[in-house]
Amino acid sequence: MSGVEHSADRFARWVVAADRIRATTKRLEKLAVLEGYLPTLDDASLMVAAHFFSGIVFPRHDQRTINVGGSILWSALAELTGADEEALAAAYTRHGDLGDMVGDVLAGRPSGQQSLEWMAAQFASLSAVRGTGMRRTIVRDTLGALGADEARYFAKLVAGELRIGLKEAQVEEAVARAFGRTLGAVRHANLLRGDVGEVAVLARRDALAEATLALFHPLGFMLAQPLPTAAEIVAVMPAPFVVEDKYDGIRVQAHVDGDEVRLYSRTLDEITQGYPDVVAALRGLGRGLVLDGELLAVDPTDRRRARPFATLQRRLGRKEPSAAMMADIPAAFVAYDILAASSLLVIANGWRDRRALLESLPWHSDGAHVAPYRSISTAEEIDAAFDSARANGNEGIIVKDPASPYTPGRRGKTWIKLKRALATLDVVVTGVERGHGRRNGVLSDYTFAVRASESDDTLLNVGKAYNGLTDVEIAALTERFKAITTQQFGRYHAVRPEIVLEVTFDIVQKSARHKAGYALRFPRIVRVRDDKPPSEIDTLQRVRELAGDG
């Protein structure tokens, strides 16, 4: 493929649309741009455009990664232009954004003729090659084929930081408007397929009803709304309600079809290979099943007895655990919901109906079982359930409305989590520094941020922590931070916001020192949250609530 297509499908036209979307804060104006642009594309280009506008380069269910960090992009740009480190650093300082830095350095280059399909092929090539050198060559050659504005957005897509004020939900809405379909039909099809690009093509063809559940394509996880007291929970949820322990493991979605089992993390990454013991426990459970639950480290002599998260961490990230490790740290799956059976979605059913279906499955191993629950009606019973959960070594409790449907990827007040004993925030690291003394050789001081709001992913720094992790954890994180460093200023590394931490602290106080307007006093790192994507970290509103300003 030459990459040169008729004008409607040029990447340069996508860039013009993206700039128009970025230029307005008004939702309807953003949708109007998409509504006018999407119908002009052929099917293949429409699919790519929908992905790119959602800030992704592959479908949401696709397990491919491009493995390009800021350092590769930086060195490829230097190789292409001959710009020295000082010039690149100055450009980055001006913009604080890799994509805008690339556009600045390449300013004046005319628009290219490359198509959207050609751009998609470049990302596919990046996912297929091994080695930093080969990836750098592809990035360099791609930048060299593009004009300044196209290169700017190529870099933004590479970095996973599109930042034009769009999320997949808005792309779904635009697809519905552009092709005269109902938003509900578009969202349902996207839930089934996990591919907003494919769904856009189905919408154009008036074929949304043809979408079926794609087993082994992970769905979004339903999220619980945090509330700090039992009194606040009973104020928003009608009694009676059900309570389950909130386990100290990692959230996992299990897809089961006879003897074929695949496991997916909360970030929708496949982790099957790391947990053959859990796979064995789930085999033969049924056909076309999608289960939601918790993966836990358990006692070798009693697989219904959970062990602390710190124990499970020894297995996290290991693709092929040894038999000795699985014997020492066996894992188990505790199921607390079912999303599909016989490849048919059941998420619209109420919790009680889903629970009955979940319990009816032929559970046959202590390595996979159903989470217990209790029905209660009062704030006092919620507090007692919380105390019992903590006494059992669990994090807290989840309170659920027994009539509630399952809403993938959405947070509402039909599931509420109470974690009153330890105030924590989920944050993303934006910068790291070399430590001092014995930590001089590692990156151990972490600056972290929250999101501006549920609808605004702008990151606002709110603190800095260097306590809570072991030397082994810090050493491992140092290598990860080096790989995602976007710029270095002496001891300080600006990093791509990818690594999520759970932090605790004594109090939250107002402060002009940080962009958020608040600071955490004596922050400490509880754990690294590799199971949580940056899109699900806490917001400034949560910080305000903890400060008593909510």
C-alpha cells in the first residue's frame, strides 16, 4: 500500500477534525465535528478514525501493544532532524506534551498524503517488531513521512495522550448521530464487540442488531462508588441491600467456554498464562461464560482462606510461574457476578437473578468458588459487616442494590464501597527523582496526580511520596520509569502517566504548592496498582471530600 488515498481518507483530514474538536470545550460542538466528518470515510478508514478519536490505536479488546516509550520517540526525532538534546528539551519545556513538542520541532513541514489505513499499518508494524532499534526506525520513518501536524498527532497516539476532550463514550454518541441510530443500540453493540471502529461500520450499514457477544474479548468492569460512612450509604440506597467483603487481591474477568479459559485484568490485559492453577479450577464450568471476581493468593492447606495482597504480588507479572511457586503461593478465583452465560449477556438482569445463575454453575474446586454475601438493612449492620471483613483480613465491604443491573465501565450508586479505616487515593505518577544516600542509584521519590474530574482527564499534581515500598519494589519500578521517561532534568525524570499507586496520608490540606490546590500531609505508598488503569484514578472532587470541602 502506498499510503496515498483520495482526500477524504487522508490522515491530514483526521488531524484537521481533531484540532477542531480540541479547540472547543462544548460537547455538542465536538459531536458536530465528528457527525460531519465520519460519514465521509470509507469503511476501512471509518474504523481507524473511530479508534484514533477514542485515543487508541487498536480495538479495546486487542491485546497488541506498540511498546514505544518517550525515549524512543525522543531519539527518533533527534535522528530525523539532527536536533540536539538542548533543543528538544527546550521544546518539551515549552509544551509539556510529547506530541506538541514533536509538532514544534517539525514546524513548517507541509501536510503529507498518507492515509488513515497507512497510519494503522504503522502501528501494526510497531506491535510486531522486537527490539528498540527496529521500533525507533519505524517511528523515525513514520515521522519523516508526515507533516508537522500529522506528526504531532502520531506522537500523541504513540504516547496514549490524545487530549482533545474525547472519550469512547462521546465517539459512540457521534456514531449514533452521524448514521441516524439510537445511542443505546450503538453502546450495546460496542459492549458486545469491544471495538468502536467495527461498531461504527455496523451503524453505517444499519446492522447493529447483527452484533453478538465476542467471547474472549474483555468487557468493562462495573465500578463501585466510594462513600466514607454507613449513614451516607443508607441515605442513597434503599433497604434491604446485600453486602460482600471487598477482597485484597486483583479484579479479574474470567471467560470460560468448556475447557478453554482466559483471564483478563482490570486494565483488560490478558493474564491467563500466569495463573494455570486458576484456569484449571475454572475448566468445565460451562459454555459462553463471562465471570467477574477476585483473584487471590490463598493458603496452600485451605484454598478458601485468603492471604495478604503482598503475598500475591510475588506472582504478579510472572508469565510462567514454576510448580514450586504455585505450590507455595496458590491462587484462587472468587466469583461475585456473572455477565454472560451461553454467550448471551445477562447484565440487564437484576443482581439477585444474576446471583442465582452464578450459584447454579457446577463449581467443582476450592480454587474457584462463589463469594458469600449477606442481606442487611441498617447502617449499624453495615458497620458490623465492615468490622467482620477487616477481622477476616479483607479491605472492607461492597454494598449492592439487589435489583441493580451490571453496568460495565460505569460507576454508580448501586454498588458502593466502604473503606473507612484507611483513607487512600489512587493516583498516577507524573514524575520521579533519584533518591539520596543509599537510594542515590534508584528512582525512589514519586510525584503523583489525580484527574481534574470524571469528564476531564487533565492531571493535577497533589503530592510526592517516597515511603512505603521495599527496596526490591523500588528497583523494579526504577527500570519501568526509565522506560517511560519523556524528559530528564538533572535528578528529575518526567514520565508518561502510566503507573498507578494507592497512597495513604494523615490529612489533606489546601496548598498553593501543587496544581490541584491541595497537598497530602505525610503521604505513604500502600501499593502499586498495576491492576488499575490511569483512567480510573481518583479525581479532584475526591480530594476535596477528604479535605472536608466536598
